[in-house]
Amino acid sequence: MNNYNILSLCLVLMLSACSSAPKKDTHYYLLNNHVTGGSLTENIAQSQSSEAVLIKIRLPEYLMQPNLVIQMGEHRLHYARYHLWAENLQPAITKALVFEMKKSAHSVEQGTTDKHLYHFVEREQAFDGRKSITLQIDHFYPDDRSKVIISGKYWLTGFDNVSSSQSQAFYIEKVLQNDGYPHAVRQMRGLVSELAVKLVEKLRDA
């Protein structure tokens, strides 16, 4: 058998192996999984005196892609090939955060109603002359220590008692109780909820 025939046979075997290998399913995850409406929307509509606070989220480049990210060790990030976000993280985090801030500010269980009404915008010029929160999220992922993390800093603009040039740092983590990406995503959603509560508490003092 000459070299040409051997090469052809190898190519056929390689193509056959590739075609017969089982395909892995691609999984998509929603961070912003709530359905708006109901009593929360009605409470907000009745709060005619509420003041709008605009929300802006900034993400680093490595989070501006669809693959879920895991931190491996101190300096290495792993991108999950078959586990993807169904929606870009920037709008997903924004909508989830705004929803949780509304829920916290209009808490029926605590019998309190905050004076602020929360909206989100995506255009920088929409902040002109209004109160706003700008969040820079630096880390948002599970890691190899069985934790999920969200951290970064935020700025409050337009509040009398807070300097708009002074940033406030935040760091929240949760322990993963189970394996797998679905559980990690649920815990990451929980991080957004905890961050929302902290922001609402901060605004009550602003």
C-alpha cells in the first residue's frame, strides 16, 4: 500500500470517528427568570410620589460573551463550551437587579414602602439630571472552591448626602450546596437578590 492510500485510509477513519461520536447537548440558562406583573406592578403604579432612580450596569470584557465562566485557581478562567447564557449578561443582570430592588423597596412583608421607584436604562445620556446608580461588576461566576461570587463597586449620583465621585465596594459570596451548572446559576441569581437588598438599604440612608 503506497503512502497516498495510507493517507486516504487515515482520513476516512478520522472522519468516521468524528461522525460517530455522540454530540453533546448545549444548555442555555436564564438569569432573569421572573415574570413581571401582579401586585408588585400595581403597588408601583400607585406610588405616584415615587422618584425614579436609574440603573446602569458595566461588565468587564470577559463577561460580555455567552459562555458561563468558572474561576480555576487564582488567575485562570474556564469558559464552559456547552453551557451558555440565553441572554446577554448586561441586560439580564440589570433587569434582575431592578426587579429585586423594586421588590425590596415595596416589601409587603415588612410593611414598608421606600420613596424610590427603580427603573433601568441603557443609554448614558438618560442619566442627565436624575438620580442614578452605576455598578461596575468585576467578578460574577462560580469558582473551584464551591462558591459563587459577585463583586465590584458602585456610584450614587444625584443624592444629597453622597459624593458622586466616591465609589462603594461590594463583595457577596454563596456556598454551592450541589454540583452542576443549574444549581450554580440559581445561586448566582441569589447573589443579585442580596446585592439589590444592600443597595436599597443604602438608598434609604442617602
